[in-house]
Amino acid sequence: MRRVRSAIGVLAAGALAAATCAQTSGTLGDATLRKANAALQAGEADKALALLTPLMQQGAGLAEASNLACRVRLTLEQWNEAAKECEQAVKMEGNNSVYRLWLGRALGERADRASFLSAYPLAKRVREEFEEAVRLNPRNAEALSDLGEFYEEAPSLVGGGEDKAEGVAAQLDKLDPARAHELRARIAEKRKDYGAAEREFKQAIAARVRPAAQWIALASFYRRRQRWAEMEYAVRTGQSAAQRDRLAGAALFDGASLLIQSGRDPALAAKMLEDYLAGSQKIEEAPAFAARLRLARLKQQLGDSAAAQREQEAALALAREYRPAEDAKR
């Protein structure tokens, strides 16, 4: 199961991370956990791991330390290590909806890269973890969104189904209408009803007061349909909306990524990444070190080798274990 994050999911993860840290208030190492989470959100992977490792080595039984370590490993694209850490968090606190959600995500990343025989049981576990996250907290919109996306993408053999995804969309209507519209858009797109999909993406935009992320989601749809002019318009509109919303910085990262994937307007993509990195609202699902590496490649493409070198070194300074940055250095 290939889990494709929507831009709204990226934005909401910051609030989710803050809520997760709040659950550990008053426990041993709480101040360290807050610092580690702040480092994770800022894309300072090395710093976050340096803070978390002593807590886990002490055997203090801090489920949140393992959960945060899992999420750092996810940003570093270390899927197996991430899943092990998330497993540990769930072993310590199995009734935590957030920990179940992150375990499902980590297992999903492993399933994406597994052989068919290995992917089958992993996919079933992904579904089970997402379902358990929703059962534990039916108002966890992040978990509902991930579960709905799983149902929409996965075959019935592992518990997927469009009817199940429609049911999740109905639940999201009451909690987060924009997410509900985005899920219905993906369902319609899978059915090749592209007109309905486009309408749902636009309704998601209308459902938000500050819809920077939703504009980027619409741009992603246009990219898949190879409607390049409309994609670029949606990206630019999302960029403009993000500049008016201090919480929507990750939309800049996602919009730049779309332009890079499409081979369009590298100068604009570089500007969007620079604005994201200069802002104060970075988030773990748009890691700063990944943004710097992408910016380095753009700078090289634009003929500024010195700037490319600086960005590459800055990426490694934040995350020495991030293999793409190390490979680029070689």
C-alpha cells in the first residue's frame, strides 16, 4: 500500500505532535521530550536522536520517547528502524490512538518496499493499526483520514474497499469537512470520474478559511492529469495563500516538490523552498534537511554551484544519517 500524504495531512501533523507531547506532561524526562519534539519539527534529526537516546537507554519506559524516535527515523527514511521504535511505543501504551496511528504509518512505509509475500501481512497490520487508532479515539481526524486513504487504495484482499472509504468520509464530514472532500476526491479519481474529483478538491478549498494546503492538493491532481497550466496556477495560488498564513509553511514544501517532479519553473520551486526554510513553522513531514537537499539540486540546476554546496552541507549538518544527502555529497 503506497501511502500518499495530502498537504492537509502535513499541516495537521504539527498539531498532532503537540497533542502527543501534552499526553506525557508530568512524566520523567518531559522537558527533554519537548526539546526532542521541537528538534523533530525543525528538521534537526541529529539533535532529536541525541536527546532521545539517553532516555531510551535508561529504560525509563517512556513510550513517547520511542514514538518520537520512530518519527525521526521516518524523516530519515529508515523504515525498519522506525517500525521497531513505534512497535516499542505501542507495547508500552497500547491504548494510545496516536501511537497506533504512527505504527500504522511506519508499517505502511515498510509494506511499500516489501516483496508481495511480505507486503500482504504488513498491509493487513497497517489496516488493523489504523482501525485501532480510530476505535481508541473516534475524533482523531488524522487517523480517520489515514484509514480512509487505506480503504480507498488497498485491495479487498487486505481489507480495502471504496464503500468503506465512503463510510470514513461520512465520519469526517462532522470533524473535518475539507478532509472529507479530499477523500471523496481520491475515491472519484480512482473511479476515473475526474470531473467529480476536481469538484471535490475545489470544495475542500472552499471548506477552509486559509486553504494553502488544499490548493496544493488540487495542483497535485492536475499534475496527475497532466494539466500543466492549471497545476502551475494552483501552485502559485497556494504559494500566495501560504504567505498569508503562518501555519501553512509546509504547503510551500509540497508545492515546490510538485514543480520539481514536473520539471516546471525551478526558480519558483527554489523560492518556495527558501521561504519555507526561512519561516518558523517547519514540520516533521516536510523535513528541513530534505528541503535543503532539494534546494541544493535546484541551485545546481540554476547554475549556482556555491549555493548548492552550502545547502547540501546544511542538510548533512541537520541529519548525518540521511542517506540521500550523503549520496549527493559523494
